[in-house]
Amino acid sequence: MIKSISLLLIANVFMTIAWYAHLKTMSTKPLWIVILFSWMIALLEYCFQVPANRIGYQYFSLPQLKVMQEILTMSIFAIFCVLYMKVPLTKNFLYASACLILAAFFIFRDLPKH
């Protein structure tokens, strides 16, 4: 279970970098170069995401895996926004976080695995 969560965490770091880092670092590069760069990073994401889902599916239901992945995605994205892109956190980030906490509560409350 911890292995699956750890792999999801790593995958989401790569995903965030692949999808958003180029906005700051490669804004003047041709789009085809940016796409190739992002695809190379996304391949690393898949190398962690696919095993994370395969391992996690032994412990979690599919909806539980998805909600967990979204919570990790938004958490990493918030850190990325603040530290790398220098975007300040606003109340809307907090409201979105509250919604994710509620999503986790409801999806893990009584949904049986498989």
C-alpha cells in the first residue's frame, strides 16, 4: 500500500513537471521541442504511474485510486505553483483542498475494495 502511494507521488511530480515546467523554462522554444521534452518526462511518469495503479489496485478500489491520485496531483501542483512558478496560494486553493478532503472522506468511507 505504501509502495503504491509512493509511486503515485513520484509519478505526479514527473507529471507536473512535464505539463507545466516548460511554461517558465521553455517559453521561447518551438512547440515541437517542448512537446518532445514533455513526452520524455511523461514517459518517466508512466513508468511510475502504471505500477502504482497495478500495485494499488490490490488494496484500493478504482475510485479510491483515482481520488488518491487527484489529491496527490493537487498537493504537488500547489507546491510547484508556490516554489517554482511563484504563484501565491489563495483562498481558492484552500477551498479546493477542502473539496478534495471531502472527496477522500466519501470515497474511502464505505466503498469496498473491488
